[in-house]
Amino acid sequence: MIWSLPKRVLFRFGFVYWVLYAMPADGRSSILSYVPGADWAMQPWTKLWHAICPWIAIHIFHLTGERTTYFLTGSGDTTLGYIENLAFLALAAVAAVVWSAIDWRGTEYRALNAWLRTLLRYTLAFTLFAYGFAKVFPLQFQPPHGLKLLEPYGEFSPMGALWSFMGASAGYTIFAGASETLGGLLLLFRRTTTLGALVSFGVMANVVALNFFYDVPVKLYSTNLLIMAAFLAAGDTRRLLNVFLLNRPSEAVELEPPKFASQRLRIASMAAWTVVVGYVLFEHVSGGWAGYKQAYLTPVSTPISGLYDVAAFSIDGRQPIGAPAPWSKVDFTPQGVAVRRTDGNITRYAVNYMPDKLLLNKTYTLTWSRPDASRVVLRGMLDAGEVSVELRALDATRFLLLNRGFHWINERPFNR
């Protein structure tokens, strides 16, 4: 079957672009990362792009400063991230022109298409597993706790509001993760690829909308994943239109697996598929369960863990006169101490817990004592001087967001 000229050119462009995008990179899942030694072998590739993108930023876009350097941010929407994606598009366009000029007699690329679809199926599936299992075991979004429960809603960032409302419902978080995982599982098999692509497209459309409208810095990556799902479903566009819109019968499609030169290679590929997919699923399930046990079943705590109200505060033996105490609330966690000040700002300290002392930011030492089960008293030196702080424990279970629960029957809406 001869492909039309536009289809051939678009395929050449898409082939180059998706191959570039599927290479290992920080913050992106790649099937090559599961090949032994691949991360080491791909280091020159990574270094090459870490040199190219800053050069483009500086010499073509005339940018300076932080935007032209690579550093750990947790954001996928950095300036260099967009420049890299733009470079992939430009390279794919140039490659499509050169390829079309060299292979102007080419009529179709069914074999290459089969390999490309395989690459995208597993790239998208493994990415959905990474995000899906982090929700099936609700680790990506956890219930709001500590000072977050006391923060005025108007002070939430859009992303913070999204993280909090997702974390407030473990059931919905698990449902969202199961939907992502289902899409990934269906993509593992050629017979269910179209269904998997449709499920993945629906899931990713919602994720893209959340990322855009709640300003989550994964817009670029999630949009590429959405287009990837659309690309996988596009091969069955006519059949889908016949079934869902035109009320016409749809012919069976020929499932074209990648071609192998020998039976041994085909068997070896099936064995490799079993090992790699099994390893990926085992890694996500075991890792997710271990994280769930640590976060929910055996949480790490300290002798004074919890949220506290500041009952009294003095500096150098004197209470502040004519103004409220500098501290309002204090949250002790194994990871650190967070102090909400009366002006609304939050100060965070790294902490080392000792039997009767706290070492804050490796600089300030405070002694702590418990006059009774509901009170903690801190004494020691801080920037302001010698402080004495009396804290009273707050019962986190009193918050409606955590204790309202689920009700089959509601005589009236409970919307507060």
C-alpha cells in the first residue's frame, strides 16, 4: 500500500521527533533506562544537550542568568526545557526535509512505523506506571497536615490547592492512579493498543488541563504524553470514526509486529519483554508498597511531633509589649520544624532531635520539656535573643477536612 506524500513527510518528521524525545533525560521516563548500562552509555548524549541548550539560550535568544543553566528545580517547564523541545522540533523538521530529498522514491514505512509504535507504547506505558502507582499507593498526594491545615485558603498557590484537594481524598487519588495504570497496562499488548491509547488520552487530557489551569510546571511533558497517546490512536482513526460516528462496520486491522530476522531473535525479544515489563511492574509495586508502609503504616515520629499553638512567648525574659507574640503556630515533623509567625509568614528550620534538645539549622540549640501531655516548653538562643516558648498541642483530627468522612445519605448538602 502506497502512502500519500503528506503522510510520508509527516511520518519522517514524527519518527525523528519521537526518537529524540524518547531518549533518557532528567524528569522523563525512557525505556532505555531499563537496559543495563544504558544510563552510562547515554551520558555523552546528555552532556551534548546540556551544552547545546544553554548555547542556544545565550547566543540565539540572548538570555542570561539562571535561565541559561541546569540546576535541580523539580520543574519540567524551565526555559532550557522549552528550548530543548524547540530544538527537537527544528531537528525533526530539517531531518524530514533531508530524508524526503534522499528517499523521494519511498512509498511506505510500515516496518519503521511498527518499531516507532513499539517505542512509544512502552515509553508512554512506563511513564503512566511511574505516575499511576505513585497514586495507587497515595504518595504523590498526601493528606494535608501540619501548618497547611491552618493556612488561609487565599494564601494557597493554585498548585498548592490542587495538591491539597487531591490529598484530601485518598479514594479519588487511588482512582486517578488506577486509571493511569490501566492505560499503561493496555499499551503493553498490540491487540489492546488502541483501547490503551484512548484510555491514556482521556487520562492525560485531564492531567494536561490540571497542569495548565492550576499552573503545575509539568505542562510541557504532559502535553507531549497527550500527543503521544493521540499518535498511537491515530492509526485507527478511520475505524474509530466508522464505529463511533458513522454507524458503519469496521474491518479488522492487521497487527504488524516488528520484523525479526530469525525465530531465535523473536523468542529472545519475547523473553526480554517478559523480564523488562516484569521488572518495571515489580519495581513500582514493591517501591509503592514500601513507601505506603513508611508514610501511613509505620510513620516516623519524634517525642514532640505534632502541631502546636503558641500559648506564651518571651524574649530575654520579657513578653512582647503592644504586639502579638512573634510565633503563632509550630509544627514538628521528623524532617524539620515549621513556624507560622503572626504576620502570616512561615519560617522553616532543619532540625536534629536529641533526647531533650533541638538543634536548628545546625546553629541554634533549644532545650525542650513536657510539663504535661498537652504542653511543650522550648528555651534557648535564637536570632532575637534568649527565647522561652510555651506550646499547646492542637488536635489535628478536629479539622473537618480530615474528619468529615464519607456519607451515603445526606439530607442536606454539607458545603462549608
